[in-house]
Amino acid sequence: MPTFDFEDGKGPINAAQHANGGGWVGSKATVDATAYVGPNAKVYGVAQVKLDARITGYAEVFGGAVVNGSAVISESASVFGGATILNSAQVKGHAEVFGRATVRGAAIVSGTTSVLGRATVLGQAQVADEAIIHGQAIVRDRASIGNSAEVHGDCEVYGDAVVSEKARIHGLSKVYGDCRVRGKAKVAGTSGISGSAVIEGTKEMYVGDVINEGIWKDNRPKL
């Protein structure tokens, strides 16, 4: 069997070029015949690429990661650890999905985003730019996270909510509806932000805060 160096510090290992696309696949990895691995893509470790999944560009899938369904990993994205990408989800750009994180449905993870821990991104949610999703956070429906925002802990962001511009969502908080959280705003504890509310500037929302309308920003007193 030929060998290939996946440049992971382990030197050349037994590998073969996948019949559908020509990309290199390590001998311990599993890639279905129906899956596509492009000529510059790599699959190694004990990773699995199943059904009609596509690994294109310079993307890498390794460790114990699983890419299934019609999911696409493209450009220079990496999926590794015990991460799972399912359905028609996309991971692209320089995004990384790792740990026990899951991306499924029609969700898109792009830019230089990191999704890790046991976080889940699903539905039609989009995570972009330099956003970070971790802990056991859930981002779903049509929610959008971007511009260096961070979502972590056991919180949920859903509906059509938008979190951007270095905003932080954590704790057990819920951000949903058509609300916007932006700037350097923080939503924590058991706060609930919904409706048409806008949280921005340096505003901080804590335990028990429930907001569903209006603009809240900077150093205004907490409710």
C-alpha cells in the first residue's frame, strides 16, 4: 500500500487515493464509495465520511470525526476530534469544528469560526467570521452568530436572533425572536432576550432579566 504524510507530526502512513475525487485517505479512516474527497482534501485518523458527503478544497477530516448525509466540508475547514457533521450542513472557510460538537440540518459554519465542546448548530443557523460556540450551547432555527461573538455555557440562541460584534451570550440565558445583541454587550445567567429587543454597547444583562422590546445599551441601570 502506498504511504502519505498528512503533516500531523506522525510522518507517512499507509493511505490510498479515494476513487471518487482522488483525495488521500488514511488506512484507518472510512470513506464510502459514494462520498467525494477532492484531490487536495484529506481524511485520516479513524474519521468516517459517509453516504454523499463531500470533502473539497483543502479541507481536512480527522481524528474520530464523522461527516454524513450530504454534508459538505470545503475550502480550508477542519473537522476533527469527535465532531459530527450531518444532513446538508456546511463547514467552510477556515472554520474548525471539534470536540463533541455537532453541526446538522442546513446550518452553515464559515469564516474562522470555532465550534467545540458539546455545542450544537442546527436548522438554518449561520455562524461566521471569528465567532466561537462552545460548552453545551445550542444555536438553531435561523439564528446568526458573527463578528467575533461568543456563545457558551448552556444557553440557546434561536428564532431569527442575531448576535454580533463581540457580544457574549452565556450561562442559561435564551436569546430568540427577532432580537439583536451586539457591541460588547453581555447576556448571562437566566436572562431572556426576545421579541424586537436590541442589547448593545456595554450593556450587561444578568440573572432574571427578561427583555422583549426597546433598545438597551451602555451603562443604563439593569432592570
